[in-house]
Amino acid sequence: MFGFTAKQLTGVGIFLFVLFIGVPLIIGATGRWDFYFTLTSVALLAIASAGVWLTFYIGRINIGQGAFALIGAYVSAILVVKAGWSFWISLPAAGIFAAIVAILIGLPILRLRGVYFAMITLVLTQVVTLTALALPITNGAKGISNIPLPSGVSLFGIPILPDFAGMENTKLAFYYTACILMVITYAALYRLVNSRLGHLCRSMQQNEELASSIGVNIAYIRIVIFAISSFFGGIGGAMFGSIAQSVYPSSFQVADSVNFMLNCFLGGLGFVFGPMLGTLVLYFGWDLLFEFGKYQMLIYSTILILIIRFLPNGLLSLRFGKGGDK
Amino acid sequence: MEQILANGVYLGSQYAMIALGLTLIFALMNVLNFAHGQMYVIGGFVTYTFYGQWGVPFVLALVMSCVTLAILGALIERYLFAPVIKGSAREESTMLLAAGIAFFLDAVILLVFGEKQRGVPKIVDGVFNYDFRLIMPYDRILICVLAILSIVAFIGLMQYTKTGRALRALAQDRTAAQLMGVNVDRYSMIGFALGAMLAGLVGGLLVTITGVNLGMGGPTSIKAFMMVMIGGAGVISGAIWGGIILGFMEAIGLAVLYQYGDITYLLIFVSLMIFLAIRPQGLMGKPWG
């Protein structure tokens, strides 16, 4: 069906089943309601990490995703709080705004490669954080708090999305929203990687000059890819702001940008679903180790070092991943 | 004005030393050492323990900082970076390793030394005062002179010894150096140890003035990256220039724009981005390092 093998379809089926039915059942049975928040965060961070992975796909190390997540969070928050928009319209608006910023900034900086690009995106994260501190519309260090929960949407009198404020269990609602967004993101990513554009990206990853010499418009492609990547970042950030109901300049910092990059490395750069797994392991693992108290960081970093020492090409290089191997 | 210039020289000489170690490691192994700031903090804590706690003479405590970090750097290179570089498909994977080591060192610092701000007694008392136009405590002047001396010693080592020649050859072309009979593995390890040692030395020097605490690692790394970028990645003279330029920018910016606070850093970062977009290889780097 649609060119997928039966094995891939089963894999995706199992994954969706676990995501939408299995996890709520397990959480309901064990009573660990706090896991909803953790897993929602994982889903949203995985969306932003998908963007970073995409820039890796054209051979650029992106340590600037925190900047675009912060931009997305602020745009959505300002539109909802100050302009009174519905959250569901502000969400794509935040993504598009982040993408436009990415195009403007990307035009000069995407000419850089290797560590130079990595460093300039790292600096970009600092610039956005400091700008958020300095601008009046973002309210400085106080940030924007008391963002209302997403309101309901109805088309021709038929309710499409429920009103989050009137719901008993917003955690579950946010979990489903984040998971649906994540599934859409990764489906789009998989489609993109297997399209003509994806092949062109792979040619750029290997050798930009060669790709250019056989007629690939590399300047155009890298802008498009960077814009898509930042769009994901903006969406993830906006949704995060809505869940936390507040945005501060410190919501996304350099450390977050570095973490987005680490998620991709850990999952494996050669695999579409790498960043998702990487985010799950890094974020969920950190949460699970909370019980160790002051040794949490020590154990966490030791495991991280061991993983990269013995699996330098990412977790998915073990090949227990299903479907989407690329 | 004199005050701003003196502050610039003082900041610049410290910054240059931090950047030197980072750029050396980058030039040799193509590794962005995210853990550089943490190494600097450890250097500070070792000096604090020996000089501040146990009353060992300051110079001896500094030597202990250097030795500790050199051993740490050598071990990290030998058992972590070297195997990962050999085994990974894309060499950027070392960034994850470097970040993991940064987390690990942070955890170790937290467990061993705690999260409090630590300071040591002054090494020399008194303040140099030139007609109230230039005021500078004597210990700052001493640290500044020591930093400049260390930089000179480092350049001497790189230029005039056999080790330095091997390291420079390695930075220029790894394969060619190997073909000329340079023991690549051994000198990579020495280079990494040297870079870590410089970080420890700065940490030991600065603990006498700013003290040391757990949170200093990350921001120090970022500043060091910026200096390396200004001067050009992997170039020794570039790192020194980068340190001096950043030091002066900070000194001037904080003096002129002090009522606006963080605007100084915003301006520094934005101008750095514009500069890098125009000249990506920095002042004296090789393009596409």
C-alpha cells in the first residue's frame, strides 16, 4: 500500500497504538499522572528536534533551534494575550513567523559551514534571548504570564476542537494535541526525506560543490530547509508556551539549543525517527533518574558518555528501530 | 579612558588564555570542547582547595591545578575522544561526547565542592592608584602579568620545541604529519592535555579575584567559543586577538552603556553575527576550517 512494506505499516500501527491508547492506559493503571506532562514535553521537544535533524540533513550543525522556539512561543503568546487571537490560529502564525525570520537570517548565514555555522547559530540563540529581555513588547525579564488556555473552535456551528479551559483533564488533552502534532511532523519529515527534495538534500550533505555543479540550486534548497526547520521550532515553542501558560526570555536558552542538537545525535543522524527516540531517552531518562537525588546528573551524564562511546552513530544504529530506516 | 584601557588589557589577557586552550584542542582534533568552561572551574576549585583550604603556597597550588587538568585532559582524550573519533561515521558526534563530559564534570564539581561561591584570601594587598584616573588592585595587575607571561611561554613552547613543532604539524595536516613520522596518537593526547592545562591555569589564576562557583562553566565556554570565532577557529594568534578584542569590547561597552545593562552583550553578539556573516573564517582563520 502506497509503496510501504507490510512490516513498516505494522510498525507504524503499533507505534500509533502505543502512543494514543497504550500510554494513557498504562498511566491510568499506574497512577503516575505526572508522566503526562513529561511525555507531552517530549513530544513537543521532538518536534523542534525534528527541525534540527533536517538542518543536519543538509550538512549543517544547527545550535539555534532554541532561538526559533523562543520566537514561536513569544509570537503565539503576544497574539493570544495582546491581540486576542485564538490559539489555534496563532500556532501556525508562530511557525510562519519563525520561518520568515529564518529566511531573513538564513540568507547571509547559510553560506557558512561546519563549526562556523554551528557557532553563529549558537550566538543567534543568545541574541534572541537578549532581545527578548530588551524589547518592550516581550515584557523583559518578567515575560508574559497568564496566557489563557486554548479556546474551542467550531466551524458552521459544529465544534471541531473543544475548549481547553472548560475541560476537566487538560493534561490528557495537551498530551493528545502534542502527540498528534508530533505524528504530523514526523510524517511530513518522512515524506520530505523520501521526496525529490530529500534526494537533493542528501547530495548537498555529501558535497555541496558537486551538487551545485550538476545543477542543484543549493542556495534555494538550504533556505527552504532552514525555513521548514525553524517552522517546526516555532510550532514546538508556541505549543510549549501554551502548556506552561507563560513565556520568559529564559524559556529557551543556549542549553536548550544544545539539547535539541544532542537529541539528534543520540537518536542517530542517519534515521528519520532518530530525534524522536533521542528526545525520549534524554528527557524521559532525566526524569526517571530524579529519584537518585543529587546523583541524578552524575548517572545521567555517565550513561550519556557510555552510549556515545560504544554507539557513536546513535542509538538507532543498533537497528531495533522499526519502519523508516533511511 | 585609562581605566577602560586597563580593564580591557586585564580582561583580554584572561580571555585570550581561555581561548588558547580551546583553539588548540580544536586545531588538533576538530573537536569543539563544550567542557572547556567546566575544566576552567575545576582548575579554580583545585587552587581553592590547596591555597585557600590547606594553605599551600599559591604558586604550588597553581601547579597542582595544571597537573590535575593535564592528567584529566589526557585521560579524556585517550579513553573517550580518540575511540569515538575512530568509530563514528560523522565526526560531529564528538560534540555529543563533549557535551556529555561537560554534564559529567558539572556533576562531579557539584558532588565534591558543592554549589556555593568560593573565594580565597588575596595574594597581595593594596591598590594601584594613579591620580584617581587609573585604579587597579595590585592582585589584578599581578594576575594580568602572570597571564601574559603564560601566553608568551605557550607561544614559545609551540614555536621553539620539538613538541610544539609536532603539534603545529598535526594541526596543519594530520595525514602529512603522520607520514613524516609524527606519533599522531601520542601528540593528540599531549595537545589535549595542554589545552585542558591552560583552562586549569586560568581557573587557578582567576579564583584569587572572582572566586569560583559551579555555574561559571557554561557561560565561560560560550565566551571562549566567541573569541575563537572572532580570531578564526584553530589559529593560535587568532585566539589571542579574539580574547583581546572581546575583552576590550566588554570593557568599553560596560563603561559606555552601563545604564542599559545587557544591551552591551546584545550589541556584542549582533556585531559578531554580522562580522561572521561577512568574514566566516574570522580574522586569521583558514576558510571552511
